Amino acid sequence: MNAPAFDPQALRREWQDLAARAAALAQALPAVPTAPAGAPRDAVWTRGRTTLYRYRANAADHTGAGRSRRRPLLIVFALVNSPDVLDLQPGRSLIRGLLAQGLDVYLIDWGRADAADRTLGLDDFLDGALDGAVSHILAGTDDLGALDLLGVCQGGTMSLCYTALHPDRVANLVAMITPVDFRTPDNLLSYWAQGLDVDRIANAGNVPGALLNGLFLAQKPFRLMHQKYFHALDLAYDPAGLESFVRMERWIFDCPDHPAEVFRAFVRDLYQQNRLARGAFEVGGRRVDLRAITQPVLNIYGAKDHLVPPSASIPLGRLIGSRDYTPLELDAGHIGMYVSRAARALPAQIAAWLARSGDRT
């Protein structure tokens, strides 16, 4: 087969088009809205850097009569990123979708760690901040006694631990892109973690968020650090698409520093020694026994997730004590779980599962 003839005029037109799109993008970027686009919410409780938010029922774009489910839903996000991705903008918001289903939605925001927080351990976050937030919510729920918990990514692992240690305070548990088996063969993040001198890193203080973000991006360097910016040129004439792109980029690079002792526990005890799946993980001197989780559990994971591959989440079903376990696989990657087309139906799926589980709890 003969190679196609070189056409210098076609190449010139390609370069001219590329230059025109780059110029249009540079001109359009300063006009992209940067103001917060989150749903209205109120800070209802604080402890240290942690803030508990309750979202207003009328924040959702729906015609229902406000909150229709009596039991509140508390969302627990990770420490390594801002929870803003859960409510990036109208049309790309898990939280707005849950509100539209009539749920009473709370979010715990861990804040931003500084040097004074380097000694905080998981027990400070779970038995201190998270349990305090749960107590505040339950105090205003007419003696329901338990709430629903939705844990996301690292926050999902923390939610598993909290539920196992405080089973009477959680009625239903939703785990979303949550690692439970940290040593599966296809887990690249786990593979990299095996060679880390975690004590040397943690002894130096809090781990910079930019360092962790660079590690995450380096797992797919071409797609996450080159290809997407080339494709961004196609957004030069698409204001809505460009706004979504910029908001996502701001979130990706907005990474709080990670408390040193929590980093030590996650890397050494979980990624390196897989203690949670082995039943040997401890929080505040107490063993976390996943078999103590007997509540209904919905386990949501992404088929294309490279940070928390399905193999890291699926084992949850055999490790917990619950007989009411529902796996839900979405055709999405890690970030796509929040904002992709596949994720748009997720709030309704979560609400429907909670409604069914409510009939059983």
C-alpha cells in the first residue's frame, strides 16, 4: 500500500485552524463564570475545621413538595479533594439530583488541614468530627435513632469504618467508588504505594495536596495531562462546555494538604498491608470488623475507574455481614461517576434503593 501523498496546503490549513481555535480559546477563557455555582446550603454545625452543611429543600429544580423522605442522608467525601465536585454546577450535580428526589441532604466538609493537624488520626475524624455531626443531625430527627450514610471514595472507606464501629447510628449505607480490597492486581495506585517509605513521608508533616494530585494524574499521563487540553480547543466556541471544563479543572487542582497520620494509616495499613479486607485494621485501638455491617448496603462502582478499579470495590459484598447487599456498576470512570451521562440517573437510583431499603429497616 502506498503512503498518502504529502499535501502541504492541507497541513497549512490544519495549522491555521489550530491557531484560530487557540486564539478563540484564549479570548473566551476570561469570560468564563468563576463564581460558586453550588446549591444553597446552611452551615449547621462545626468542630475544628470540620463543617456540617444542610442543603435547602428548594435548591433543587423540581416541582415536588420539598423533602419527602424523613430519614436524613449524610454525604462523607474524601480528605484528598474538595467535595465541590458533588455540586459542580446545575445539570452536573449529584447533590441537586438527590434534592430533586426529595432527600434531606447533609454534607460533612473536612476543611483544610494545616501543620497543627499533622497528628490527627482517623479516630479524630471518625469518632470525633463524623460522630459529632451524626449526633447533631439525629438530635433533630424526632428520635429516628439512625441516618443514611453515603460515603464517596476515601470517604467511603471512612464510612465503612464508621458504620462497623457505630452500627446503631447508620440505617442504610451507600458506598460509592469505595476501595475495600487495596491489593488487587489491577490497582496501579496500590502497586505504586508498595514502594513508598510512608513513615519518612508522614514524619515530615502533612502531605502536600499538589503532590498527591500529581501522583493521581501520572497514572494516565497522556489522557489526563495532554489529550484533554488539546480537546479543550474544541470548546472555544462552546461557552457551556468551556464553563464545565474550567470548573472541573479548578476542582482537580484544588487539593487540600493531607493530614500526616491519616496518610500513614491509609498507605501503610490499607494499601501496603490490606488490613481492612483482612479484618485487622484498627481505628483508635478498636478493630474494624466489616462483618458488623448488617445494614442494607448499596455498592456503586465504575467499570472504567482507574483509581478505584471494580476489583477493589466488589469484594465488599463478601466481607460485610449484611444479607441485603446490592452492587451497582456504572459505565463511567472515577471522575465520570460525578458528572458523566451515565451518572445522571444515579440520584434517582440511590433514592429508589433507599426507599426500598426503608421498607425493610
